Amino acid sequence: MSETKFTPRVFSGIQPSGGLTLGNYLGAIKRFVDMQNKGTFQTVYCMVDMHAITVWQDPARLRHNTRELAAGFIAAGLTPEKSILINQSQVPEHAQLAWIFNCVARMGWMGRMTQWKDKAGKDAEAASLGLFAYPALMAADILVYHATHVPVGEDQKQHLELTRDIAAKFNHDFGVDFFPMTEPVIEGAGMRVMSLRDGSKKMSKSDPSDASRINMTDDADAIAKKIRKAKTDPEPLPDTVAGLKDRPEARNLVNIYAALSDTTAEAVIAEHAGAQFGTFKPALADLAVARLAPISAEMSRLMADPAEIDRILARGAEQAREITAPILKKTYEIVGMVGA
Ligand code: AMP
Ligand code: TRP
């Protein structure tokens, strides 16, 4: 199937289910900004509140977290002039297409998703039906825009493969060439930011130790302190990236440095070969503060005026529906729904 008939369009989403970490910033938001500024793509970025409620969310917290995530997007450099910024539930075509996809996707496909297995845990019977169907809604998020590229962290790769499976099965079942085979975009040093306390675990907002992560709302002092206290080993930095093998904590700090300064781990090692952590950590802390403190300050400024955030999201939803309404209408026609 030809991919050229589709407008180059990027879609990605983040759940408003808690605070943002440096992992979300380097693995997702910073790359969203880069793709926006490249100018090659139309870009659509989404707070996926309907995905968030697949596990319990306190309503007041959900509202707060959705606005805070929007503030994080904007503070990091996404602008409503260049990107369509939306909250998922405000663009009803996502949920409408998701229902069609619930009827295309197979139970067996969903049951194999590692995120489902991790999140449902031992008691899958007690998990919500929404949690099981989560990847079909994610496929709908993407395909209701005919998005061609999706920047995500490595943990989302399996869901992107499933999105292609759903698109292919829909096209095959109805004998059409309607949905594109979306490409995941998984690249760069920020793809796997690890915990500052344990280099084998992902940096996560759900880690009980606050010292394990840098939160996007941390101030300069907190950021610097967490980096100074980050777990490392006693060796100086090696002179090749290969020398970081079996040194997960050292490798993580080098990767974070590389992602924050828009360069590669190779370049960081070339510059800091032989450095002790006593000198590398303060350099990293300065860099992190220089990059993150302005974002966190801008987030607080934006959060002081939630009505302005709501206006941006309402406008984004209108722009989004110009794309999604015709694609959903065409889907309904293909499926045989009267009135489409
Ligand atoms: P989550 O907060 O887990 O819903 O993730 C939102 C986005 O941030 C996804 O694209 C993830 O892949 C990305 N992300 C989350 N944590 C990390 C991490 N530690 N390293 C890199 N990317 C991450
Ligand atoms: N599942 C993604 C995550 O947990 C969030 C998400 C929902 C998403 N819909 C999407 C990401 C569409 C990319 C494209 O991070």
C-alpha cells in the first residue's frame, strides 16, 4: 500500500495521570517539540484523559493533571500556533472510532499486550474492560488523524505494532486502502531514562522514592540535589561508550546529559572521558537546571490562569475535528452505517 497518499502528520499522547518526570520530557515532550519545529509534519499532541480513567482517577485530580500536562506541553515549547493541542475527551471521534476498532481487534491480540499484563497484574478479572481495550482506543487516537508518524518511548512499541495490525485488518476486511501503516519514531538518547537510584528501573512517576526521579515541577535546588545524590559507581567515565556496558547508572547519567544537550552519548564521552563523578555530576546538574528550571517556572505561571489553558484546548478541539470528523464519516460509510 502506498504511504504517499497520506499527509505527513504526527500524533502522540500522554496520560494526565500524575506529575511529569524528566523521563516524560526527554522520552516524549522534547521530541514532540523537535518534530513540531522541523516543519515537515502537521503535529497533533493530546492529553489522553480517556486512557487515564482505565484505572481509577479522582475527578478533581484528573482535571488538575490534565491542565498541568497541557501547561507542561506549552512550557516545553509546543505552541497552539504550530501544533494542535487537545484533550482526548473533547474530540469525540476518538471514542467513536475506538468502538469500531473494538470490533476489528481480537481478544487474543489484546491479551498479549505487556502493558495490559503489567497493569492488570494477578487479578485480571478485577481490571476494567477499558484497560483491556486500551490499545484499540490508542489505535483510534492515531488513525482518526491518518497519522503517519508517532513519537513514543520504547515501552509503547508493542502498542504501535498493534495499531498497524488493526489498520491492516480493517483495510483487508473491508477491501479498502483507507488507514495508513503508521511509523513509530523511537530514537535518541532520551528513549529510556532510568531511575536515579537504580539504573535497571525506568524513571517513573509511580516510583515510591522521590529521589529516583526529577519532576518537571522540581525547583533548581531539588534538581541539583537529586543529581548530586544519584547512585553511581566509583570508576571515572570511560573513554568509549562501550566502556559503559555493565555500568547502568553511569550510562544513564551520560544519556541524560546527551539528551539534555541535544547530542549523542558518544559526544558526551568524548568530552568527559576520564572525568570523576565529582566533576561530571555538577556539570550535569548545571545543565539540567539550565534546561528544566525555565520550563517549571513557565508551568507555574500558566497554571495560575487555568481559563487560558481551557481556551487553548477548546480551540485545539475545534481544529482537530476538522480532520477527525471527515475521517470518521468515511469510516462509518465503509462499515455500512446508514446516515454517514
Ligand atoms: P507515561 O507517563 O508512562 O504514560 O508515558 C508518557 C510518555 O513518556 C510515553 O511516550 C513514554 O514512552 C514516555 N516515558 C515515560 N517514562 C519514560 C522514561 N523513563 N524514559 C523515556 N521515556 C519515558
Ligand atoms: N499509551 C501511551 C502511554 O502510555 C499514551 C497514548 C495514548 C499514546 N494514545 C496514544 C501515545 C497515541 C501515542 C499515540 O504513554
